[in-house]
Amino acid sequence: MTPQQISDYKRKWMQETAYEVQVDMDSDVWGKDWCRKNIERIDWSFEKHTQPDDSHTFFFKHERLAEEFLSAYREYNPRFP
């Protein structure tokens, strides 16, 4: 896929069926590293400072991916809900 095709593909699924997971503001690097190792780049996305507490949001195309990420994140940072 070309970069434009990837962008269009992501935009489409993010508008239709994105599954969101919030992470604290210090876990963005951990989250991106985990996603790069475990998920195809076209099936996840990330936005910084999406909540009033400056936490970040990861978006996933499939619910299963969001659940796997959340499970790993809870092990990494059990203090964040």
C-alpha cells in the first residue's frame, strides 16, 4: 500500500469502528513500541493529549487488538484504570 492508501484506510476504519484505549501521559512510548511489535501498522493509530489530564489515546481497528493492548498495558502500569 502507498502512504496515501494507508492514510485513507485508517481514516475510514477510525470513523466507523475504532476501539479506543486511554493511557497515561508517560506511557506513549511504551504503547507505540508495543503496537509496533505486536500489531500491523495499518490496524492502530495514536493521538497525544486527548483528555483533560493529558493522557493519550490509542485506536485499534479490531476489538481483540484493543483488548490485547489493554491487558498488556495493565501489566505495565497497574495504577492507571
